[in-house]
Amino acid sequence: MLFRPLLIAAATTAVSAFSPSPFRSITRQNQKQHHNYDGRRQPIIPLRLSDDNPAEWDEERRSNMFQALLRDLQIEGVPLLGCDANQVGTFNAALWTTMAELGDQDDEQKACLIMEAIPVSALLAFAEDFTVLKTQTRLMDYLPELKRFSVSVLGRGVGPALLIETQARSEEEVAAAAANRAAEGTFDQAKTTTALKSFIDRVVVNLEACPYTKSVDISAVGLENRGVTPGPVGYRFSPTTDACMTMSVFWNCICEMTGSPDENLSSIMLSLPGIGKGDNPEAHARFAAVVEIVGRYLCLYRGDASFGLVHFHPAYDRSSINPIDGASYGHLPPMSWLRAMLKMAGHEAEAESFTDDEVALSNYQRRAPHTSINILRMNQVNAAAGPKSIVDLDLGNGRIEKASGITLYSRNAIRMVKSGKEGLQSALDADIAMQS
């Protein structure tokens, strides 16, 4: 992955950064507003940060500048939100929840999120990557709500605080936000979950898209001899249509899994029916953009060492996922790789005889009735894959790519072809109808 700075100090591993701790969802109620940073009113003195690097200052100088900047914000009337997050999950949950709540307001907003237990380097990593994200038109065209935001580290890193600002919505944006809020009220959690379970029973269990899921309620079955204990699948739901709130809900799920033993919570299926609703190209592009930033910020802090993701959408099309001809976190392998996978798995006849349309039927293993994310524990993924699961895949013309899941994806491709497009689409339509 490209985005991999460490959150915790160098002596701390990614595993210990995600070590179990008591689960606490991060909401505005958990965030304490602090006005005790020497909040006595004093004359406002213009502050100037010199061109040198604050990281090179001594601790006293950084502390004095940090306190002064906080006082100025307080006098300006900017909320100072103190948060005692001290791990990757709680940090991200607090950050994205704050962004979601600020973004929910139509007028411009500004808040300072203070995280004294989080290294400044982690805050800088987020602010720098978010700035880069906003320059990436391919994604931002389908993440319009993020265009309003700017996120910076207070005083270029003199202290552990993020300054989050939003621009006021235009009249057109106000109308779109109102329509989205109205749409969120149309999703029924019980019907949505029932439809998702129908898909899982049909594809994941009965077609054995995952050989270690034997029912819709229990996962990681059959891995006991590899040190994995089966446990319940947690079904979680959010009607949100907003990317920031999606991130907040996702990171709260990460917190929940971090604080729960495998036998109590094996994996989570997160339903997001308001993200990319429909089966048209625009809906699919919205889905692809949102789940890409989900994976992006999990990988930013090396969360992919502890958790795996599997993405679903009613119109899932791997040929429209970036990069089209390269591996993409949480997605199927590229369709252009499947023939080589079939050959490596010993299915040379199928590799030669399948048409491109038949190969593309593999998309149906990810075509669920609504946008969903399966959050998995990597110890289960690694146990299921077994040792030496990553191989060199010969794609021809001298191109060799690292790939895994050769046997699973080959078998699933054959099963999708045997099921046929008409039967697969008819069953999907029935699942989608359950939500109405």
C-alpha cells in the first residue's frame, strides 16, 4: 500500500497499536469541550510562526506557542474539543465523527480537535494526505461533500491539535443536502439486513464463495485447527448518505472489533444503503470512491495488518474499479487476471473456453442488494489462505504479478458461470426487492 506512516512511536508495532482495549464508540457526547487551557482573557497578540520547523524547537517553546494559539482560538469563539483517544481506531472515529457533525451544518464551521495522547506525526500524516486527496479529481468528483473541508495541524505541529474548517454550502448544495437527509429516512434497517442475509446465504454459503462461512450468523468455521475460533457475524447498519459519517461508522466498527474477542465478534457486515444507491454507473462510481477512502485511511495507519475488507454493491463491476488492471484493496482481482488464475489452478479448459462475458460473471459474488463492507480479522484471513498463499502469477508477455486466492477465485469463477447470468440476476433482483 502507498499510505503507510506509523501512528505509534517507532518502538511500537502496528499490532500493538491495534491491541484490544475496552470498546468505546466515539460520539460528540464522548468528546469533552475544554476551555481550561489558561482560558483567562488576555490581549490578543498577533502570533507568527517562524519559517523554522516546530519539530526542532525545545518542548517549552512548543508548549508556549501551542497554549497561545489555543487561547487565540478560544477568544475567537472556536470550540476546543478535547478527546482522550489513544489508539488508531478511537483517533479516527473521533476525527471523522467531528468532521461529519461539522459538515452536517449548512453554514461555515470551525473547530479545534485536541488529542494529547496522539503523536503529532500521526496528525500531520492525516492532514497531509487529506490535502492530497482534495487534489485528486478522480475521487473528488464523487466525494463532493469533502470539498468544503480543510484540515490542518495547529501551528504546523507545535501541539497535538487539528483545526477543521468547512465552507458554507451554496444554495444548490443546501438543496442536495436536504434531499439526502430525506432519502436517509427511507431506509429500513430490518429489511436491509434481511436482504443482505439472503444474499450471503445464497452466494457466500450455498455457492461457497467463502468456504469458511457455513451460515449467515457464524463465520470462520473450520479454521479451529489453525488457531481460529468461530464467532458470530455482527450486522451493523447506517442510513447515511455522507462520506464523513460513513467513515465515522466504519471506524466505530473497527473500535468494536478491536475491543471484542473473536468468539464474541468474528466479523462485521456493515450495511450502507445510502452510499451509491442504485445500479447505474454514477451510483457505482460513488460507491467505489467512498470505499476507496475507507481503505485508504485504514492503510494510512497500517490497519490492513489487522483487518481485511471486502466490498459489495448491487452493480459491482471490477472493470470500473481503480486500478482496473492492478490489485485494489478490498476488491476482486482484475478480470484480466482470471484466465491466468484459472490456468494456474489447473482449469486450462475453462480459461480457454470462457467468453469475456462469462468471466465477468465473477462480479456477481460481490453484487449484494446494497453497498456493504465486510470487516474481517486478518488472523482469520491468513489462516484461511494458508502458508505461501501469495504466488507469482504469469499474465503473459513477460508480466508477472503477485497474487493470492488463486484456488478460491478460480472455483468461484467456474461456479458463477455454471449458475448463469439469468439466474444470478434474478436472485439479486429478489434480494433487492426485499428492501422495499
